[in-house]
Amino acid sequence: MNTVQIIEIIWCVAAFCLTAMVLLHSPKGDGIGGIGGQAQLFASTKSAESNLNRITWGLFLIFITLTIVLSAGWLTNGAVPVPVTVPPVGN
């Protein structure tokens, strides 16, 4: 595995975890966090929300940073991608 593949795996894991963290937030009701006893996991609702906010923002920053790095092509070490040529289709 090269560096780009490892970064892509971290990027995919961050995307999945970020989605899960957003679903755990409870803007008006219990949200999905009410399923499975998430309310008993923390001492108070305020600490649960603050911890979820910190984790969500951290994952967001990781995801956006890796998105920029991967899309800019900064990890290719100056290698120029080889164009793919398709041979003409014969009759």
C-alpha cells in the first residue's frame, strides 16, 4: 500500500464516522442517539452534546483537509498520470 491508498482509507473512514456523528445529534428530539441507550452513556445531556460537537468538528476538519489534499494531487510526487488510449474499433 502506498501513501495515497492509506490516505484514501482514512478519508473513507472519516466520511463514515462523520455521517454517524451527524445522525447522533439531537437538534429538537432524541434523534438516533435515543436508540440503544445513548443517553445513559454521558453524565448529562449538555456534556453529551459538547462531546458530540467536538468529535463532529474534528472529523469534519479531517475529512475536508483530506478531500483537498487528495483532489489537489499533492501526494503524487510530481508524477504525471499516463493517458489511457483506446484503440480504434475495427469493422
